[in-house]
Amino acid sequence: MSDKFLPYSRQCLDEDDLAAVAAVLRSDWLTTGPKVEAFEEALLAEVGARFAISCSSGTAALHLAALAYGLGPGDAVVVPALTFLASANAARFVGADVIFADVDAEAGLMRETHLRDALARAGDGKARAVIPVHYAGQCADAEAIWAVAQENGLAVIEDACHAIGTTYDIGNAGSATVGDCRASHMAVFSFHPAKTVTMGEGGAVTTNDESLARRLRRFRNHGMVRDGDAFENPALAFSASGKPNPWYYEMPEVGFNYRATDIHCALGLSQLGKLARFVDRRRALAARYDELLRPLAPLVRPLRRVDGCRPAWHLYVVLVDFEAAGLERAELMVRLREAGIGTQVHYLPLHLQPYYRELYGHQELPGAEAFYARILSLPLYPELQDSEVDYIVDTLARILDRRTQP
């Protein structure tokens, strides 16, 4: 190998992406312009939902979804313990409590049984929503979670930040796309540079509910409304002719400045045009990893694959038996980095974070803890070469061999 460093993830930008951004910079609209709507329409075409609301980040998207559904103090939201901070923090942003659910120790996903257990711990009537997380690109069991949610009157807000482009089987009815919201009220996406499609920073919420879409747009823009039918102060809102005053707006609820700019949306629009190519390449790289890692089993093995799911892999995560290997995860990561290979851990379970330990006390979620103890994310991005995957696996094997051989 050369001196090239292989990060665990990176954005893949072409000249047409740069040109798309430059064109906006030369235009009259840097924000709240035509590229915002164009990006939202393109996202809808990819996922198949009725409405898409772009915003400034995946975290903002989660917050908007919580606001739109009216979550607040006295409510509880079920969140899998194995996810990024934002999945749970969105509930706290609106004053709701978090009930952590355990996850499958081999795939890192919340299952129906984990949701039911979390609801039992929440107590009757307190839980109002669940945020299933599609981890690494594989989807949680959407239909089963939707059924439990329907039984218990819960909103379902999919955290699909890892899963744009993922599809899955739905019984005998064919295939669904993550984000089409056929088994959820809303789905949330992130377009951070580490994700399959990037806006630089950005996010979106998809939904099939027109009322939720209206509230999402309102909360995205300071809580402002400009629709005359919604005005509450007619003396100020309307001229003598009965028409709305052209400058007038109202704020019936406090919102936020979570708008995405035309600059970000132009990049996102260009990137969405390459989604199929990006997904195909990520799948091919994952398949190569799977094949090359077989001789290292059971010491190193991929995540358990979800039946009926066709992942658009965001991360390539392996399970490593560090005890059998005779070395700590930190040491393996350091030695891989010395060989030019970047790795990461996704994630420390949220119930172990100091804030949540202080808030809710000690909790034991054995699936999440067992999963966390073994995981390591290896490099995965479309520009990664087959020969580089070979080098990564070979280097991993050599390090483990040196530590396990007498």
C-alpha cells in the first residue's frame, strides 16, 4: 500500500457537485430559493412518500418530528440504546422522557420484543412515540414495530439516517423503501458528509400526513405562518379590501431556524442523482468484505444480516471477539491506524452516557452492551478500491495472528 490513509468514511464529490454549488453562488438565491423545493421533490422520488421537508441537519429533523407530533413534558419516547446521541436527545429537546430499549446483540437493531419490554417499563399511557433506528443501513422490523405501535397508540418516527436507499420485503405485498412511511408517521434522514448522500450538513423528514408536513414546515421557519386562513388577528392581518397584508405573518407557536440553504440543497440534489450508483458500490464492497472475512470467523465476523432487507450500507461493522484475540479494541484501532486504516465505534450505548445515567440511574441492557463490546466499523465509501479492502482485511488478519499465535 501507499501512504494513503483510508478513513472509516468520507464524502464522494465529483466536478458536477462542485458545479451545482457554484451555480447557486452565482444566482440570486442562496437560501429559501428553487433548489430547496427541487431537492425535496427529488428525495420524494427516491423514497416514495407524499411530503419531504428539508432542514439543516439530521438532528434538526428529529427535533422537528418531535415538535410536529406534539411531544412534550409528561410524554415518553422509546429509543434503542444503540444509536447516536441525537436519536434520544430529540425527545429531551421537547421535555419528553426517554425509555431505552435493548437491541439484538448480533445486528444492533431494536426488535418487537425489545419494544414491548420498554413499553412495560414505561408504564401505562406514558409512552407516546417510538424511534426505531435503521442501524448501519439495515432496517428494523418495520411492520412488527408498526403493529405494536398501533396497539399502544404510539407515533412511529423512523431514524433512517443510516438507510437512504434501503429496501425491504413487506409480507406478500412486495417491497418497501425506507422513508416511504408506509409503516411510520415520519422518517428522518441525515445528509452529513459521512452519509451515503451529503449536503455538507443537512437533513429531511418525510411523511404521508399533510397536517404533519404543514407543522414541520412551520417549526422549521421560526413557527411563522403566512397563510391568511390561519391568521388569528384579522385586524392586523387584512387590509380594508379584505386581502392579507403582503408583509404580514404570525407566530402561533415558537419554532426554530432549521432551514436548509439553496447551497446545501444544490449539493444534495446533485448527490441524489448518484444514489443508485453509491448504493451499488457500497453493496459490492460489503460483499467483498464478507467474502474475505470468512477465514477469520468466529474471531471476526460481519453483523447478522436481516432477512428480507436489502441494505444501502452506511457502515461496515464487524463483531470482534477481543478476548479471544488477546488484545483490546483500542490497541487494534491504534495498530490499524499506524497501517493507514481508520476505524470507529458506532456507538456507546446511550444508557451508559453520563447525562442519561444521572437522569435515569443505572440500567442493564445486555444486548446493547454485548453488541457494543465487540463492534468495530471498517472503512466504507464508494471511492474505496477493491485492492484497499483486500489490504484492510489482510492487515486485520496479520495483527490478530501476531497476537493469537504463541
